[in-house]
Amino acid sequence: MHGDGHGDEHGDEHGDEHGTGGEVVDVYGWLWRHLPGPVVVRALLLLVLAAAVLAALFTWVFPAVAPLMPFNDTTVGEP
């Protein structure tokens, strides 16, 4: 019911779209609210943070996980 201030059409006042009973965690919104500075500085900081995360993934995480992945397992033997 709308207009009474007690939730939306699904009976959820927290905006939980997953039906878990808790609030939805919006990581990007949280990060944007906690970064300092005006919009331009925040956008640049987000780009730097994204580049740092990607660099860490490609430098350490992906090489460490690669031996555990089945991509190197071949089903066709050599002639």
C-alpha cells in the first residue's frame, strides 16, 4: 500500500529485492558516499581504485588460481 509510509508494493520497507529480510548492500553507493572531494575527484579516485584492483587480480590472484582451473586439461592426446 502506498501513501501510508509502510513499505512498497511488496511489503518491504527496506528496499530488499532479494527477500532475505535484511537491507540490500549497495557497495557502489557506499563507496561513492565515502570518497572525499567533488564529483570529478571521486570519479578519478574510482578509476584509480578500479585500475589497482584489476592490476592486483592480473598480477597475483589469476596466476595463483590458474593451476586450479580445468582449462589446461586436454582430452585429446598427442599423436
